[in-house]
Amino acid sequence: MIVDSQTCKEIIKLLNLNIKKSLGQNFLINPNISESIANYLLPINDEKILEIGPGLGSLTHYLSNYTTTCLEIDPILFKFLNDTYKNTNLNFINGDILKFDVGDYDMIISNLPYYITTDIVTYLLLHAKKAKRMVFMMQKEAVNRFCDTVNCKDYSPIGILISLLGKIKKEIIISKNNFYPSPNVDSQMVVIDLDINKKTRDNYAIYKMCKSLFQNKRKTILNNLTMYLKDKNKAIQLLNKNNINPLLRPENISVEEYVKLYQSLHFSV
């Protein structure tokens, strides 16, 4: 079933659906964009696909030729989709992504709800151990949180984690007019390609270290590292050893420097 503006409104009326802002329900109503986004997955062989929050099925329609699990939190939409796509390759589950086992999926796609974007992406990066590609639509203003590099305004631990595990690429910008109801901001699609061999215990530990060091972004790296280690002398020694200016702030430290800090802390002889 192709979802456009007309079918979207018909379905909402048929289901007597109370659109929930709390679940970030803004449905994509441009089939050309939906098809284009789905095509970024490029599944081959028997990769297992997970779609998070299919909603009315805007993207789902273009995934029906592949082995796809669609996780929908809204019980009304879950039942509607499950009834609509009987006898297809689609498997619908009514559940919450943050409580769902994502460890067995190769590719993940979603029009992410704005209010919980970072939580979902973080959960997937930490727990979807087999995932090689993730395709997301998210609030355009939130994209830099995942893409910005050292010395940029939105440089963050989640961006560092993506750099440790793979790479992220900004793709098409999607006007708010392509959704119903129309949100207040435009969206943008991003593609995250992940190297399974980089999903190591050390890389996850580096991310957790960075998360602690970014908790007080206005303080210097020395102050943050001192709180992390509970030892100022050790923090000074570690920074000096890696030629890192102790007066810099967390956003001024590159991914490579964070890796060196971690290695000096955990593998020094």
C-alpha cells in the first residue's frame, strides 16, 4: 500500500486514529521520497532488516520484498499493518525499541521520532552488533550531533562512537511539507555504515569514557579527567604523556587523542 497524502488521511479516518505527539507521529506522505530512502538499504543475499516505527507503512511498502521485521509501539497501527501485510515477507511486532533485542539485524531503517532520536541511535550502536548499515530520517537540526568533528559546536560522544565504529554521511533534506501532520522543522536523512570488526569492547569503553568526560563541557579536560580518575596528578601525567593541553575543553580533543588517552590509561606498562 503506497502512502500519500490522500491515503494517509483515509487511514487516519478509518482507524479513528488519535495522532500522538508523544510518539513523534508525523507520517511521510511523499511516495517518491519513501522509495528513495528505502533504496539506500541495498540489501543483498538474506540480510535481516529492522524497521523501527513503521507508522502507516510509508517506508514499509518498499521493504516488503525483503525479510523485514517492523517494530511498532502503537497497538492500533501495529494491528492495521499486521492485517494489511498478511502473507508477505514482513513480520510485525508491537513493542518498544529501547526494550527490543536488536542483536540479530544486519540493516536498520527508521523515520526516527524527534524527541528520542539520540536515545534510539545510541541504543542501536551499542546493541545492534551485526548491523552494517543504518538509514535514518531525523530532525535536520539534530544531524550535526552525530556528524560534527573536533572543535565543532555539536561534537559529542555519540559522534565519537560513530567515528570509532564506522562513518556517517548526510543525504537528502526532506521538507516538513512531506509529512502529515507537518512538523515544525525539516528532516534530513543520514546513512551510517558500520565495520563489524570495529565493534570491540575497547571502542565501546572509549565511548563510555568520552561520555563521562563530556558531562561538564564548560570545564577543562583536566578538570573532567580529574573527576573521571579521582586523581589530579594522574590526570596531569596522562595529558602530558599524550601532549594534550590541559586547558582545552572536551570538544577540543580529537577522536584519535581520546583513543590515546584510553590506551595510555588501560595498556600502559
